[in-house]
Amino acid sequence: MYACSAWSNANWKTRNTPYTHKTLEQLQRLQARAARAISGAFKATSIPALDVETYLLPVEHQIWKHNVECLGRITLGTETLGEQEQQRRTNRIRERNIRMSPRGAIQKAIQEEQGFSLKELEVITPYVVAPWWIGPKTFIEENAEKARSRHQHSIEKEPDAIHIYTDGSRINGHVGSAAVCTTTNQAKSAYMGEDTVSTVYAGELQGVSLALQIAQQDRDQGNVRTKVMIYTDNQAAIRSKGTAASNITLIESHTEDVVAQSCQQEMASTMASGN
């Protein structure tokens, strides 16, 4: 259905509402016919009962859902409805003579009646950096024994590098992250919130960002290191290169820090497998 009837309504005779009650009733009856065919219910069964029994979203909510998704695709990055109306007022055009477009009417109804703002939508960036960007060197070992061997080799081979250890974890329903630098005897930690609003993966990402902050502070103090060595136990966090759809804000911050450090000095990361 995809609310085609609501979108095609010119709304010039409906007082700038996105659809009429008649249109809504027709769509409800259409969905009810399909629900009766699915469930084998009697014709006298109420529409709300059919929606509940067949796990169907009510038509008005489906219209709202599809309209919001479509507005999010075509409206973000353009001027808002309020800005359009302000421009019209400055041009001294009477609003009563303006015929609002179907998209404008739907956006106005969503913003005014349902308290929804397109400005509050999260914008997911397809690529934080250019697709051809080459990130820092990473070493992912097959098992813990090889990871310890690689770690010991890095400690002995890179005495002039800064070595930082990171971790993210969930304890008693709370997620946090930390980074510890054995070179400067410095530590940083961050509380990510309860496990209902954050994940261990987000904590691991934040831990790497904390490590990069420590490295940047060390460089700002005038210390010159040959490399930045970061040790973590989460492959997903170190593999993230700005292309994931979730936790994009953390990935953006994480990637910006990586780019800044890569421009200043060589970076490397070592991890154990199985995480």
C-alpha cells in the first residue's frame, strides 16, 4: 500500500491535512479484508481486533511511518517548512492564497500534531573518510599465545613507541571503557551508560578513542614517539573504518582521531583472536 492514496491527495480541499477521513476509512477497510482472509475471522470482527490478531500495524501508523521515512530521505539537508513559511512572509505573500504541496502538508501535520522533528533525526554518513583511505597497520593473531608473542615482540622492538592498552566491558548492567598507557603512566576512562542504551562494542570503540587522546596529549607535551602502539581484544572495533551504519557518531570521532595521528606518526594495533 505504501500510503499511495495519501500521497496523491492534493489536500487543497482538506485544509492542508495530508489525507481525509474518507481516504483513511477506505485504507482501513482494505487492510481489514486482507486481515480477515489471513485469519479466517468473521466479517463482524472489529478492525482493531483484526490488527492485533494478525500483528498488522494500524493504517494511520503505517501512513505516518512511510511518510516519515520518505521525508527523511528527501527533506534532510533542505530548508525546513518553517524556513519556507518565513521566506514567504518576508515576500509579503498571503498564506491563505498559498496552496501547500502534498509533501508540505504531510510534513506540517507530522511536526505540529505528532511532535516529530526532522531536525532530530540521526544522519548516517555512508563513509566517514574517502573509500580509498588507508588506515593504520593492524595485527590480528590466530590465538592468545601468538598475540602474547606479538605483544612481547612489539615491546622489545619498539622501545621508543608509546604503548596503550584499551578495553570496553559491561558489568552489572553498565557499560564503560578505559585506556591505560604504560609509557606515560596515564589512564583514561569513560562511562557509556546502561546496557539498554549502549553496547560493549561502543565501549571498545570509545576505548580506542581514549587511547588516541592519550597519544595526542603526549605529543602536545612535546614528546616525539616513533609509533603509537594500541593493544585491544576486540576485532570489530579495530576493523571499523567508518563504513558502519550503527554507532556512526563514535566511529566518526574514532576515525578523525586515527587520521590525525596517522598524519603525525605511525600507528599500529595488536589484538588477540576470538573476540
